[in-house]
Amino acid sequence: MRISFAAVTLCSLYGNSLAFTRSTFHRPTTVALSATIEEKVAKTRVPVFDEVCDTTGVTLKRFMSEVAMLNPELKELTVLFGGVDTACKALSNLVKRSQLPSSETLGYEGNVNIQGEDQKKLDVIANDVLKRALRFTGRLGVLASEEEDTPVDVMPDNVKRNEIVIDESEKYVAVFDPLDGSSNIDAGCPTGTIIGIYEHDENCVIDEDCIGDECTEQEAACLANTLQPGTNLVAAAYCLYSSSTFFALTLGNGVYMFTLDDQIGEFVLSNPDVKIPESSSIMSFNSANYDDWDQPLKDVVKGWENGTGKSKTAFSSRYIGAMVGDVHRTLLYGGVFGYPSDKKSPNGKLRLLYEGAPMSFIMEQAGGLATTGTQRVMEIMPEIVHQRVPMMMGSKNDIEEIIEAYADWKQ
Ligand code: AHG
Ligand code: MN
Ligand code: MN
């Protein structure tokens, strides 16, 4: 297709304002769920773009500025996502370049994180990139990350590491897994970043005299407002670093998918309403753990393997071993991704705060479900920052089959 210079200029200079009619329709709000914050976020007004620049599409920047216009109370949140936007692009570049001979220092860091795992150097770098990107937005006081022992302030390095600093003027709390699936990096397989955003929880009561090291971990985390259930999330997103770089986002009213256009350096809206198929025939588990799973899950999976399950369809198995990649495929093609409870790990492997809850929020907003087998993942109140959670998420009918099997088992 031939694009005239004039058109390109028009798009790049005026794409957000003068050259195109601003979006005028809003997606109807979804049915409100149980909790108050859920009800609030379900009322978020989201733009629908009736005229789009052929050259640039709808960039994440334009999307966020229109969200801010429609929801003035979310202005600060959209600024925060400006930082996330930049961080994801930077991380995408780092991941892409990490296997070049000139990047050989991006190997194992040699340190061990709080989970007792070797930290790849990229894990540490990714943590830093996100922390700084969010700090410079000025909208965030506190964050919790897979790579930090406890929730940390986002102040410069001259402030003691892991000291909790609360600035009441800051509106949001971020939780994230800076680089999910990092053991895949050396093989060039998909990795990702998971982000959850909470408001400060006014109900988080602690001893106000506790300062720094005097706080118990629970007090410190509560002080940092990071111990909130998924139902309190006001936004969640993931970046997937794969054959393309994707950015999936929910503000509580549907899921928006953006794809990075390397040529213009922008995330461009590629699916304004991601919906997971209601049924499917793909399952995604580490099936080497099969013998140690709970009996109801074993029964359901056996039925899917041999086509005697509820849908009478024989399932296929797909497992990357990197949650963001596995969940992304599950969202698009349907199916079930899970890291369930097993005899060796009764709480599974994935972390509730920065893996389970944000990804469950996205999954539910795409019309899917997320369960431990007996409980909705979004409703679990975390007790500690690095708490693990058994989790299965995906197509509604398939997850319901699992929930029903667990309910029968319990009776
Ligand atoms: P992380 O790299 O952040 O530690 O997460 C890895 C997780 C998750 O991405 C994936 O679903 C799971 O570990 C895979 O675990 P197994 O290797 O036990 O299957
Ligand atoms: Mn992870
Ligand atoms: Mn990680």
C-alpha cells in the first residue's frame, strides 16, 4: 500500500486530536461483581475508536489519554501506565538482545532471590527498569516485586534498601513479576512481565508506631498496602516478549491487547475486546506432577486426555513453562492453564500477589475463570507478599468442569 508523505505527517502530528474525530462511544459497563472496588472499576469508561490513523493505529498513549479524558479520576493511573509502557519497550529490547555475544554479561547474576532461586541478571535488571520507570511517574509510593524481599519504597538508592516509605500523596501501589519465565531466556522462548495496580487500602490497620525494621513483615506489607485481594485491583497488565511483543491490559472493563510496532516504537491496539472461547480442547499443565495432583483434577484431566470429559472432546497439551506465554495462548485460543496444588507443593508454585491475582483479573475480564479448585483466586486475601497459590484459569466451561469435580470431591 502506498502511503503519501502528507498522510504520514498528518497521522504522526495530529493523530490524537485534530485530524480525526475523537472516539464518541463507550462500551457499556459490565455487570458489577461483589466487592466495592470491583463495582467501581467495572464502571470505568473505556474509549471505542471509530476513526483510526492507518499509519499508526491507536497507540497505547492515545488510548490512555482518552481513558483519562473519559475518567478524570483515573488521570494519575494513566500517567503510571506511561511508565509501564516505556519499561515494557526497554525490557523487550533487553530480552531480544540478551543472546547476542556482545550481551554475554546478561547471564546468571549469581545471587539467590527470596524464593531461593538463582536470579538471572536480567531478572535484576528488569526489576530495576520497572522500579525506576514507575518511580519517575511520581504516582507511586510503594511496590512489591518477586525480586524484592519485602515491599520497597521507590526512592533513590541512598534510601536504605527495603525500608518502607509511605507518602500519602501517592495514589497507587504496584505489584509485579518483572521477568516471568526467565529460565526460558537462554533458549529464546517467551518471557513476560506481570503488573498489578492497587489503590491504597484505607482499611489496612497497623500499629502506627512501627517504623522500618521494628515492623513485622505483615505490618510492613500492610503499611505498604500490598496485601490486598485481587478484587481490589484497579488495573492489571502483562507484557509478553515473544515473536511479537504484546501488552494486554484491563482497567476492569474488558481486556485490551496492544502489539509493539518496532518501526514507530509504539504499542498499537490490536484487539480492543479480547474474549476467551467458552470451551476449548487445549490444556496446559506441568503434567510431570500428575501423580501428585488432587484426585478431582486427575479425573478431569484423564477425561480430557481420552475424550470422555464433559465436552466429549479429546484435548491437546501445550506447555511453555512460562506463565505469561501460556496464559496469552490460553486467552487467544481457549483452554486451561494451571499450576495446581500437588502433594509436594500444596500451594502450587505461582505467587498470588504478582502472578495469580493480576493474571486472574485479566482472565476474568476476558470472560474466563480462575480458581484454586475450591476458591476464586481473586478473592484470596494474601497474608504474605510471596505467598503461593494453586491456580487453574481459562475457558469458562472447562474451568467449571474442574470446580464441579472439586465440589463433588469435598462432599
Ligand atoms: P519465574 O520465572 O517468574 O520464577 O516464573 C516461572 C513460573 C511460571 O512462569 C511458570 O508457569 C512456572 O514457573 C513453570 O514451572 P515448572 O518449571 O515447574 O513447570
Ligand atoms: Mn513468574
Ligand atoms: Mn520472575
